[in-house]
Amino acid sequence: MAFAFIQLPNRLAAQQNAPEASEQQPASVNQQKPGAGPQVATGMTSGLSTEARLQNLLANHEYSSIEAQLGQLAPEQAEFYRGILASRSNQLDESVKLLEPLLDAITKSGDVAQEKELRTALAEDYLRLGEWKKAAETYQALESRMKDKLTQDEQDDIEMPLKLLPLAAGDLAPTVDPCDPFQVQVSDDPLGLVDVPVFVDARSRQWMLDPTLPFNLISRSTARETGLKLSNASATISTLTGHPIAMYAAVIPRITIGGRLTVRNMTVFVFDDKDYHFPKTGYQVEGVLGYPALSAMGSLTVTSDNTILVRPAKQISPPAKDDLLTAGARFYLDGDQVIVGLGKTEDAGSNAGDERMYGVDAGGQQTYLTSRYFDEHAADLNNQKVEMFLLPGAPSAQPAYVAQDVPLQVGTTKMTLHFIRVLTAPLGSAALDDVYGVLGADALGQLKSYTFDYRTMRFAVTTE
């Protein structure tokens, strides 16, 4: 079982049109497909200035390598990258403290790359902190100043917060009642994702868990049944489903997750039922628990027996000694992505740069490794099977090997995934090509359990 982590473009359309693999043999697996975009650079490039190298590392999510160089940077440059790293590590107050004082100077400097990174990080910080008005203003300033300098991927990344936040600008940040750790029985929905029991207006419901979605969502029919007041204004977005949908804002006075964890004054955005309905399975999404809910839940251990162990961020009793996850691999938040550093052990002799950065998309039905992984493991794949693979949301299929065994290391724990597709050419999307692969529901389903602890920003697994 699995829950969703990366919101891919046109997610709803992708889930409704799950791909089927073909065994057609390509003419050449090493030939890049026309229109696929340039090959993404891997690692640091010699001959670049310090700033260019750091920007290259940032684009490639090589956060440990940036961290290792902080002591060699000029003070203001070091403060900038410390702030960005704090934002990626979900240390929101620290990120704001470091980045806010730099905004005017970087804006006046004319350094477009730094200004874009700084404004984006601050906007994400305010959003995760529940400071809706500040977040709305910061996204609007980002779009206004950087509009001509944002790639299409970057414009898509900010569409939801840019358009939806003004609807909730007057809302207060939600509050969470302290709660001790608890286990909750969950169910797999027809999409292969996890539905969590919640209580809204004293009625039991099943809501999809999608932690990297920046907001909580609710269907119009559920909002109506629970007596929620919708905002007068609406906003139309396209990136959630691939089709234009109108959304409103509302506030749930009290919602209880798993029968134990209570959140008060939780802002939600309201979609029409038909816009989050899956005709092939008849599945209707009643609501979605996004990042604000996950932040309150603190740490989640998802097991193969359909249970989730929740260790809340705020607890009533003193936490147990082993409450915080300190082992495993570090993970980071970058927009709507969860990025995990795999392959680096926790031994003292490990060097920054040993990690390989992977996305986690348990909402995707298939795991795949990108051309960056292929470039490093091509010799290991010579005798493996090749087939055409269509990534959900991609315009066309491309050749991919099927690796029978893929060994990966999560901290000091070794895991081996089986029958994983390895793409041979870039997809043309920076958000996907800049990682070594995306771990989907089929990969996580091979594990006995996996844990994401948002309090320590650690990811851990247990194998059979």
C-alpha cells in the first residue's frame, strides 16, 4: 500500500489512463528521442564559477554537497544557501530568518537566479507555516517580477498557490490539539493509494492522503453536507487534473484524523465532485489530506498490513526515547517534490556527493529510473529486457530496460527492488530528469514498511 508524494503534471488524467508496456524492440536504446530536450548535466562541471557550480548543485538537488561547501563561501553567499537548505529541510522559521534580510539586496543586485530561488523558498516557507496572506503576496511578487524568466515547469509549479492563496488570505493558521502516538487501520482505494478515516462534523469519511499537495481539498458535496461556507470568489486551475477546474476556499472548524488527532480551523479548497472522479473505477474522492495535515501528523510509518503508525508533532505525554527517527536517509522538500538521498551510508568515512537523489511518488503506479541512472549503470543492463514505456502524462513512449534487481541503500539499510524500468533518454522535464529515479507504489509495496518523519526529515525502510 502507498500514499501520494509527488504531484506530477496532469495527475488525474495520468491515473485514468494508466500505461501498458509493449515488448516492441527499439531500433537503438541509446538514441535520444526527438524533442526530449537536452541531456541533463550530472554532477559539478569544471570551469564554472563558484556561484555557477552551486546553482548547478542546487538544480540537481545535491544538498549535501552544497552544505559541505558553506564554510568556503563569502558570508552573504553562505547565508543565502543556508536559507535555501533550511527551506528544503523544512526548517521554516530558520529559513525565513536567513532569507528575509537578503531579499532587498539580492533584488537590487540583478542576480535573477538567486532572486528566483529566494522568492520561491520564502513563498514555500510562508505556505507551509500557514501564513496565507504572506504566502499569497510572495507568490504574487514572484510571478510579477519573474514571469518572463520562469520556465513552463516553474509556472506550473506555482499555479495552485498563486491562484488559490488569495481565496484564503484572511484565514488564520490551523491549530492542532496535542495527541499521543496512535495506530490507525487504513484502506487501499481503487487507485492503489491510501484512504485515511477522518471525522468531519461527527461523520466518518475516507480521505486520500497526498502529503506533498500544498493544501487540503474537499469535494463540493462533502462541503455541502458538513455545512461549510464557501468563499464568494473562485479560482480556476489546470495543473491538478490537466483540465481547467474551478475551486473555492472554506474552513473546517474541527476535523479529526484517524479518530485521534484533531485539527481546528483547517483551510480547505473545494472542487466539484466531477473534477476528482475516476470513471474507470467509479471512485469518487471525498477529500484530500495534503501537507498541512501531514505536518500535524509528524511521523508516519506505513506498513504492508494496512496500518499507519502516527507519532504526532505535538504530544501530550513526554515522547519515548525512540520517538524521533534519527537513522535512515535524509529527505528534502522542493516545491511539490519529496527528494530522498539514497546510496550514502552513515559511516564516518562517507563523503558528501555519495548520495544519489530520488523522488518519491507513491501516488504513481510505476517506479522508473531516469537516464541519469542509466548513464551510470548502462554496462549492468546489457543482458536485461527492453520494452517501450509510456510514463503517465508523457506524450509518447520511449525505450526502457527492465532491471530485474536494483540495489539501493537507505542509510545503513540495504534494499533491492525488482523489475524496475530504466529510461535511456531524458524526459525533457527538469523536475523528473534532475533525479536518478522516482519510487512509486510498486517499489514501496515491496517493503515491509517505510517511514517519513517530518520532524527530523528522515526516511527509513524495513525489508522482508
